[in-house]
Amino acid sequence: MTINSLNTDAENPAPGALAEGNRYLLPLCFLTILFFLWGFITALNDILIPHLQDVFTLSNTQAMLVQFAFFIAYFVVSLVYFLFAQKGKDLLNIIGYQNGLSLGLFVMAAGCLLFRPAASLASYGLFLFALFVLAGGMAILQIAANPYVSILGRPETASGRLNLSQALNSLGTTLAPIIGGILIFSHSGLSADVNSVAPPYTFMAATLLLMAVFFKVIKLPAFEDVSLKHNTQGNVWQFRHLTLGAVCIFMYVGAEVALGSILIKYLGLPEIAGLGELEASVYLSLYWAGLMVGRFLGAIAFSDGLKRGTLVALFALVWLLAFGICGILVDWVAASIWAGFIGINIALMFACKFSPNRTLMAFASVIVLLLAIAMLMGAQVAMWCVVAVGLFNSIMWSNVFTLAINNLGRFTSQGSSMLIMAILGAALVPPLMGLVADLVNMEMSLIVPLACYLYVIYYGLHGYRQVKP
């Protein structure tokens, strides 16, 4: 991936690998904290949906407006950013990446603070507005953070760095259902209590404000897009692999969020697993934990310089840790099933020879198969097929993102905003899935994400290829 036109200053060379001096190790550590935070906050929506559905007596379609309000903000904020960038007013190039991170955190804190009046007034509309503001801040954060992580090191290992950062993001999404389930569901008693939502979000607002100040005052490398000083020809639309990649992000993120959003209610169906909300939240956590495990594996697989023996040893270590933790937190039968899916994940990476596009295509193909089996079989088989989808979602964001912004040069930040804009899929796909669940049934609603993953297969097979403008 060629984005080495972004340098700390004119006299320094393009950023080297982290192993060559570790000059970017500390900034990368700071950034991974942000990835954790927005993963945690995003996954809390999956707890909010069934809770607010009970509080306000909502249909599946109405409840999915939580995801619509949250992810439509990504589209709106990214679209505004993109349009201004098209006119030469690129925010990150004006205020700097570090200030962009701080601004995003301040806006997120404001959104979290709005949860208290929303709970006091018992207003579903105000909850949706609070989510919109919160996600608007996250959009600013992501536009800055994703290319920043790509830049902090050699272009060839950008996918590995993004997988590592996304693994920390998935740690947040893994912990959120457990912690959120305890804080919200267990304190609601026999009837749903809207006020149980306010304290967790107030605490997060305080944390985000502290982080915003922290990122304002610490010293991070300042990146400048030096190519803006010359070469003003062309526009971002000339890159076919970027526009097709944006569609791929739309499909993938939409499907991933839709499945996570419906999972608690899905596992509560008597014909599937008949689990209560608190028990189902553990399996929702396992769904998101799959992304974390897969992304750690991806960080290992897409790094360079590792000998085959070291690679196998690291894979085995992640496999053993995942098996052991699942056995302790859930049970050993569940751990054995999950470990089998992790083994398939590792085997596919070897079979694809650690190629980002081939791995993307293979993982999407497995997900299509899993969802088809879930629709046909039902019961415990369906439960595990849907939970395992998280594991194969793991490398999709980082692989699609790095494939899509490859060789964009001075259009990198605009390309990033276009890809963040494509998170619109998470606003539109979940309500569509909810509508199918209302009109037909929840089992058949799996056809919606299945169709999305068919496009991901296409992008990994052909759409990622660059065509000369």
C-alpha cells in the first residue's frame, strides 16, 4: 500500500517498520486504546436494542432504529467531510490528525451525556439523537485513526497493524455485552427499567473527556500530505478499487452489525436455543470475541519477517488461549466447538497463503455456507453457525480497508472518509433484516446478511483489482 507521501517532515524518510527503531510503537499503543473504546461503545448497542425494545414495546423494525440512528451518523459526518475535502478543505490536513482524534472524543462524550436526559424523560427519540451524536464523534475518530495506523510503519505491513488494532477493538466488543448485560439487564429486575441505561453512559462520557484532553496534550507524530503541494490533477472517483471497496464495507459492516443486533432475540427463540437475555449476551460476547481472536491471528498472518515455526507457534498460542478462556467463561463443550471453528480459520489462512484478497474471499464463502446451514437446520446447529460468523468476519475490515486505499497517494484521507461513509450499511441492513423478521420470521431474516457476503466474495475475487485511471 503506497501512502508514504505522508511523512513527519521533509527531511525524514518514509516511516519504517516498527522493528526498525520502534519510533512509532508508543503512538500505536495510544491509538489501540481508541480502537478498544469505540468497539466497546458500538457493541453496547446490541444490549440497548433488546432492552429498549422491552421498555418502549417496540417491533423488531422499530428496535433496529437504534442501529439506524447510530450508523447513519457515520454516513452524514463522513459525507460532509468528503464534500469539503473535494473542495480542497480537507479537515485532517488543516487541523492535523491528532487534533482530529481529540475532536472526535469530545463529540462522543457529548453524545454519552445525552443519555441521562433521555432516560429521565423516557424518550426513545432522544435516545436515538444521543446515539446519532455519539456516532458522529466516532466517525471523526475513525476517519483519522484508520489511515494513521496504516501510516505508522511500512506500507506492506499496514494490514497487519490494522488487524492488531482491530483486535483491540474486538476486545471492546467482546467485553461490552458481558459488562453491559450485567449493568443493564441484571439491574432491571422483572420489568425493564429505562434508568439503568444512564449510569454506564455517564461513566463513559467522563472517560471520553479525559481521553480527549489526553490526546490533545500528548506528543504524537504530525503527518502532512506533502503531495498536496503539487499534483492537483484527478479526483478520488478515478479509483475503481476504492469505490467497489466502499460498497464492500457497506455490505460487510451492515451484515456484521445486523447479526449482532438480532442475536440475543434469535438465541431466545425456542426452536433455536431458548436462552434468556443475560445468558444469550454471553454468546453475543462470543460472537464479538470471534472477531478479536481472528484479528489477532490476522495480525500474525499479515506481518512479515516471521519464520514458519514462529508463525505456527503463535497461532497455537492464540488457539490455546481462546479455547481455555471460552472453557472457563462458558463451558468446555462450547470451547471445543469454538476451537474447531478457529482451526478452520487458521487452515484457511494457510490455504490462501496469507493473501489479503484470497483470505477475504475464503472467509466470506465460509460465512455464506454457515448462514445457509443455519437457515436449513435450526436448533443448536443454527446457534453455533451464527455465533461462528464473528470469527470469519475478523479480517474483513482491515483487509478491505487496506485493499481499497492502496495507491491513493494524496487522496488517502478522502478515500478513508469514503470508506467510513460506507458504514451506512450498518444503518440500513439491520432495519431490513428486522423487517424480514417481522414479515416472515427471524430464521429467514438470515437471507439478508447472506446476500451481503456474496458481494464480499466478489470483491475478494475481482473487485479489489486496480484499474489504471
